[in-house]
Amino acid sequence: MSTKIPEWVNTVLKDKDNQEAVSSILEPRIILLKNPRVTQSISAAGDTVPGLQEISKKCPKIFGYKRVVDSLLEVLRWSSGLSAPRDGIVQHQLTCSLLMAGHEELEVWPISLVQAYLEDASEKRMWVDIPQASVLVSNILTAFPGQSDATSVVSDTKSQSSSKEPDSKRRKIAASESPSLRPTSANSGASASYFNEEGMENLELSSSSGAPAEKSPVRPRFRSAPLQQEIARISLEVVKRCIDPSTSSEANQKRL
């Protein structure tokens, strides 16, 4: 059985250049991902997952809007409380792919991505090591000294992935692989069905262009001096928090 494109998706695509309107629609949708039941079955979030995928395919820049990015980062900071496979829970896989789709064409990335990376890398490592985050993380790493060369970053990422790559069984989540960002319909018309409920969980995540994630471009995204100064400040905050957890509340206040 197939499902037609939801009306809320059509509204988002119609108002794609209106950041406030689009963000107001997507924020509550993204919050639905913070549901442990979605970890077992994406259908627990209704049409949210396929809807986000459809938007990513047709207008990926939407996932670079600040309020949308902030909501996605909250999903990355969220833990389902369940035992996660080696390659992460489906919410984190999807979120990393959406963030990469939204920032792939941007030359300057927001500091919030660096902060989210540092927080996860220094603590629970819920998403920074998963395959779907490899290109996103490689771009984020260009924020730090010695990682401004895209070639070396890609090389490092591939070597890490080869040593940690989970086998095919570990790639499955709740007996199914993560969803694809590409529609499955052969008909490209506006009224075409794009989501097959039975086959959705057997498709792999991909970038907005349909190419494998490892082929997405990796290049310096944080070149300016002001960005570098802010990165240094955030890095110091994270280090302090690791040494003295009591400083975390102060850091959270600054982030807000």
C-alpha cells in the first residue's frame, strides 16, 4: 500500500523560502522523532519520516534553516534509553543525513554543529561514529587545526570506517535497515505515491542528491577568524565540562 504526499509536505515545499513558516511546521514534526517507539518502527511517527525525506529530496536547503537545525540537533542530543546498534538508532541516522543535505552546498556552517559534535564526541558518542554521520563529521572537523585539508579528512574518515565498519547484520535496526532519503515512486508527478510502507525500512539512507554519503564534498566550512575564535571558546567550555560536570548548567545557559 502506498501513501500520497501529505498536505503538510506540500505546504512546506510551497513556502520553502519563508523560513519562519517552514520552521513552524517542521519543528513539531521533528520533535516526534524523539519517541523511543520510532527506534523500532518509523511508522510510530506517522508520516513524519517519509515527509522529511521528501522535503530533503526536493528542497534540501530547508534543513539548513536555523530553527530547523536547532530542532534536529535536539534529536541528536536525545537518547532513546534503549540499547543502540553499533551504527546508531534510526533517528540519529536520519538526522545526520538531513543535516548534511541542508548544509552540503553552504560554504559557511553554523557553530552549533561544532558544539553538537564536541558534546557527543566527549561524552556518549551516540552519533559521531555512525556511518551516516561520516561526511557530516568530516566537514565539522575542518573547524580544527590540521583538518582543513579535505583530502586528509576523507582519508582519515575512510580509514576509521574500515576499522569500525559493522557487518551487515549490525547495520539493521529492529530487523530492518534505515530508510532512504529517496522516494520509491517511478512516477515523478506531483500526485505520485512516494512512500511504500512495507518497503520503507528496507532502504538505506542516502544524501539529497541520491549519491552515497561518502561521495559528498568535504571542504573547510569555518575559515573566518571570528568563527575560529568562537570555536576555541566552545572547545574550552566542553573541556571544562568534562573536567568539572558542574559547569554544564552554565554552558547550557550560554547556549540558550
